[in-house]
Amino acid sequence: MIVSAKKRFWFDELVTYTLAADPSLSHMIGALADQVDGAPPTLHLVMWSVARVFSPSELSLRMVSACAMAVALLLMWRVLARSLPLHAVAIGLLTPFCLSTLLLLQNAEARFYGVFMALTALGFWWYDRWGQDKAEGTRSLAGHALTHGALACLHVWGLFFSGAILAAHLTRDAVEGRFRPRAYLSLMAGWLAFAAWLPAFHWQMQLARPRSWMLPPTVADLLDAYAFKLPFPLLVLALLFVATLLRIDALRSGVALAPLPAGADQMASRADLSARIFAFALLAVPLAGWVLSRTFAPAFQDRYALPALLGWAILFSIAVARTMSYPQSEGESHGTWWGHAARGAICVWVAGLVGSPVVYGWLVTPQTDLYLADEAWEHLDLPVATESAHSYHAPGTLYTPTWSISFHSGPGQRIRSAERRF
């Protein structure tokens, strides 16, 4: 809410608004299939439904992303808390969710990526259910198929991540010597929903030939996608600092450390292996997308790879559990100053993570209205919307008391359509 109040819709969000504000569902689907937005319909069905209950305003549409991010966090927490200690789950999940500026930016935009995170996390929840043999009923099969159908019909990279989850299923079952065709077939059944969108998708792909607005990605783009705009050096230092305090405390008190509470290793080891397989499957997607974008048509942006951040969160949670360890024996606790300092550092870390999104929101610079100074411009009473992400677009945005919704105009072009305030 803090960030949304400081910025206006940009071009892609205007597309979301235009479709969500359409009073006719059939007309909206037809417009979407006719190249209004180069994506399948999952997001716009969600946004259109929200707009029917609330207004298609900046805040209401952006709250869809924020709520979906919260759902993703809760689903990940539910699965990881089954095998990892509380402090590891808290630090491992809150760190990427609260410190990644890429995620925090998408959290306040009316686009795909909040729903993308939620559906991928739901895929992890189903993956864990199958691993526990708790997803054999008809309802579970239908839910599994619907989850991957929605994921495949959200974004072209949704197919990549759904395929990665299938690879994780197959890999885990191969390691465990199991074969669950119902899990694989129900997942792939969800992809049939995308088959209905193939004609429109094919036509959209033709619009990008011979050239697309995206350039072929470089190695720097791939590395940037894997960074997720996280302060990795700071995280490594914090992890080493707390782990060192715990090790010193263990030496001073004569207590051996174990990664997990006593008696939990056997139960957790299988779940941890399963989670690591899932994490590496997600983290393979940006590399696969980069290779495909270099080989075929460019379709690579760091935000497209955002669900891979969940894989990083899983691995970081496990790393925290392994380095910030429990006493070996039940009933023993760290009683030295070093142990108290370690616990205090963990509390400060978690508190800082919880507060960091608020600080991020306060530090966002409010957008100001930039008025065109070109005297040759003949329509100063109309708004101009430019895509701020690209330097080759005209650097100006005009808002008037009468007009608030505007559409893209490149240098030297005239405004073709606009809408009055709603």
C-alpha cells in the first residue's frame, strides 16, 4: 500500500487495467486472444473477477499481487516447517521475501508475478503431499491438475516451471525407487488447458518475428536473474556471524551440536532431500529459459524467473538449519554469553527482515508528473504514457485534472486513445 500510493500505473499495468475494466468477460477473453497482452488468460481472469467485486483501481489490482505473495509465503512455510526448525524457516523464507527488491517491486504491481509465486508455491505443496502419499484421491488429482493448468495458462514461463516440477517428481521417485503415474499424468493433464490457447499463442509469436522488443539475453542478464536483487555478501556474513557464536557457545558449554532436534533426523532427511530436488529443479529454469531465448526467440527478463527465488529460499532455509544448530541432547541449552548473543542476533535478524519491506516502501521516491516542454506538441490536454523501463521511449508523462488513464506513445507519435477519470 505504501509503494502503490507513490507510483502510477506503467504501460504493462495499463494493459492489466484495460482488460480488468472490461464489463464483458467474453469480450475481455476475445481481446486477450487478439494480442492485447502476450499472455494466456489466468492473470486476467483473476483481475477481472477482482474488478467485479472491487473497482479496477491501482490499489485493488495491485493488492492481488500482494495477497498472492503472502499466500506463497504461507504455503512455503507450511511445507518447510514440517522438517525444519522454526528459526530456520523464518530466516530462510523471510530473507528472500523481505529483502529481494525484485520481489518487493513486483509485490506492488498489477502484473503476473505475485500469482506466479503463489501457483509455484502451491505446486510445491502438492509435490510435498505426493511425497507423503496424501494425494491419491480424486479431489487431489483434480486439484493437482487445476494448479498446473492455471500455472501453464498464466505465463509462457509458467510452462517452464510446471515442467521443472514434473522433473522434480520424476527425480525424487527415481531416487526413492518409486513410480507414481497418477502424479505425473494429473500434472500433465493441466497442460491441456494451454492447448486451447495454442492458436492465439502462435499468432502472438508471429508478431515478434523477425524482431521482438526484447534483445537476446547476455550472460550478465542470466547472472542478474540468479541474483534476484538480494544482498548476498551481507547474508553470508550474517549467517557466518551467528553460526560462529553458536559454535563458540557449544565449545564453551561442552554441548555437541546437531542440525536438528534429537530424534528428528530420520524423519527430516527424506523431506530435506525431496525439498532440495524441488529447489534445484526451480533454479534450473532460468538457465533453460536463457538457452531457449538465445536459441529461438528472446523471452528473458529477470522478473520472469522470479519463482526460482522459491528454490533459493528452500536451500537457504536448509543452510540455516545446518549452520544455526540445536543442542545434541534434549533439555540442554546454550547457557553461556555466546549462546545468548546468538539468540539475540537471530531475533534481531528476524525483526529486521519483518521491518525491511516497510523501510523499502518509505524509501521509494514518489513519482512526480513530468510535463512536456515541447511547444510543437499539439495535444497538451491529453495524457502521455511512456514505458519507463526503456530509454528509447520519450521521457515524459503528462497527467491533467481531467485525464488519468493514458496509452503508450513513442517519440513523434500522436495519442490515439485515452479515457477520462473513473
